[in-house]
Amino acid sequence: MRQPTGKVEKTSTGADLVIERRFKGTLEEVWESVTNSESTARWIGPWRGEPGVGKTVVLTMSFEDGAPDDEMRIEACDPPHHLAVRSFGQYAVFLEVTLKEVAAGEVLMHFVHHVDQPEMVGDYGAGWEYYLDRLVASRDDSPMPTFDEYYPGQKAYFTNQLE
């Protein structure tokens, strides 16, 4: 099992799942990795549609069973610093990514999944650790992790933070 890094913070509407990752590169390069369909295809799945605030794109979750499509409405977009999207698929989710240059050639990603179903935080936490590690691997050409390195082993780590 890989070591989880995320934190769960209780909110008035549920919980925020917060995970950070550091990347070598510029803000623009990391932004490209999380917003360009060809880049997202390497770690989570490609998307199609016309991007823009208030518009909806369709993300194919390539590494989930059956590679389902998920409609994602773009709630906010401030390149290359902040992206917020809301899904209305099987699990309605609200996600935010904030990028910040912390040193020359080093970018910090602050990822937040606003969880309105706290009972799901263990599943979401392990899932996002997996996907964000896939993002890291896609950027540095290291071997891609497998989901069984995260789930179910990390589930209790996240669930226990709500107690």
C-alpha cells in the first residue's frame, strides 16, 4: 500500500478532502497537464467539448471500470492558477485545483474535493491519491501506479479523520 497524504476537514456541508502534490516545471506546464485533453488522457482520461466558464465538457474516466463518461461543468477558470469543476454524474462532485509557484521551477498543486457525502470520503480519498499519483507519473515518465496500491488499504485513513 502507498502512504496516503491527504487530509479531511469537516465543513458545514460535509467535508473537504485536501491533497497536495509538488511538480517540477512551470505553472503553465502543470496547468497544461490538468487542463489539456491530450495531457489528462495520460492520467485520468480525455475530455471533449468546448471549455469555458459555465460550459460543460465530458470527461471519459478511462481508468474506471467501463470507462464511463462524466459531464463536468466549469465553475471557475483562472489560467494558470485555478480551476473549479462540478460533476452531475453518478456522484455529484465539486473539485478545485489551485496551482502556485513555490520556487523557481517548482509548482504546488492544492486539490480540494468538496464532499457532500462524508460516508464516501474513504473511497474518494484513496481514489484521488491514485489519480494524483498518476498525474505525477505522467509528468515525470515514472511507472503508473495500480489502484490496488491505494484501495481498500487507504480507505480507513481518510474515514478515521472524520471521527
